[in-house]
Amino acid sequence: MADRLRELRLDAGLTGRALATAAGWDRTKVSKIEHAARAPNTQDIKTWCRVCGAEDQTGDLIASLRAVEGAFVEWKRLQRSGLRRLQESRAALYERTRTFGIYEPGVVPGLLQTAGYVRAVLTKVGSFRDVPTSDLDEAVAARIARQRVLRQGARRFAFILEESAIWTRLGGAEVAHYQLGHLLQVMTLPSVSLGIIPADADRELWPVEGFWMFDRERVTVETVSGWLTITQPAEVAQYAAAFEEFAELAAYGAAARALITKARNALD
């Protein structure tokens, strides 16, 4: 955003001081916006475009501003109404998506989690992020209910897990044992492709942050502190490229089942 606004000023042949004077702003405002030290608001963008004679770009820049503002949302904001509402808020996105691409380096994805595993995850989420867990049962039920998309409609799901994800023990040995058994069952669904990247795979691209692609139009990333939504085509394309590279490294079918069974037998 800062770079685009600076380009408009330069194309108009204006100095930062001249733009600020014409806009009626403090002389430092332009510099702060161009160096991303201060975020512009909608009116700032309208004024900037008018002074630069680029009013035809106002709508696109305002749309970009809103995308930037909504790209990262803190967990505290997302979960301020409790755990259940956050789980339910994603249902519409899942329902309208037809092709899912999901990569996880250290945890079983939510669509493949058992109720016990979900409970272990959300219990930790509540304590780690200081979120009320009075609605934990409802939140668990809501996440499990989302899994119906695996069996409904003409959807395709490509899951790629690092082998470390199936060795991550959440909720104790019994929960982990049942979870791995569930993976063996769900990978037989015709809508599901489950690949596991062996820990000893020769690779050039290292494990990255877990991410979910929705129809290759949107990518979501969970961070420690918040939720990142990516919609810019060039950035989505980078995640798609990473996903394809991971897919080539992954084991499928009998080889994937062998890796899961090995991890499961280690729990006995």
C-alpha cells in the first residue's frame, strides 16, 4: 500500500511536501504513510488520489486497504465470544469450498480430528490464549460437525502432513492411538487424498507454517498470536507452489498407512 501511494505521487511529479500542502496535511504525514509508519484511512486515500490526479484508482486502493486491515486478526478478537462461535464462524467457508489443499507440519488437521483430539487441542487453546472454555463441549461438537463436508457434495481434499504430525501426542496415548486409527479409516474416503512426508525424506524445501488453501483463491494461516487470511493471487500462488512441492515428497496409500501404523504401534 505504501509503495503504491508513493508511485502515484511520483507519477504526478509531486514532492511529499507539495502533496501534503495540497491535501491540507501536516508536512510529515506523507512521509509517515510512504514509510508504513502510519496507516492511511479511506479519506486519506481519496484525498491522495485526488491531489495526484489518479481518482480512477481510488476504488482499487480502498479495496486493498480493507484487505490489509482484515488480513491479520488477533486470536483475542476472534475468540472473545468463546470457542464455539469461532468454530461455527468457519462453516460457511467450508461449505462453499470445493477443493481443499491442507498442509500441516505438527498437528492433525481439524477436518481429520477425533472428538478426543479436538478436546485436547481446544483445551490448550483456551488456557494458552486465556479464552473462556465454558462452551468447550459445544465447540468440540461444532468442529466435528464441520467434518460432514468430507462426505457431502463434490468436494476434493488433499491433506499433506509432515511425519512429525502423526507423532505429536495430544491428549495422551489413548487419544493419540484412536486418532491414528481414525486417519487410517478416513484416508479410504473417495474424496480424500492423504500424504505423509517421511521424516527422512531428501528435500530442498523445509517444513513451513501450516496452511489451508480454499479453491486456490484464499489461504489461511494460524500463527501463535493470530489468524492470517491471504487473498492476493501472487501470494496464493506461492503457497500453491509450496503445496505441489510437498505433494511430490509425500508418501501415499500403503506407504502412508505404514507410517501411521508405525506411530500407532509405538503407543502400545
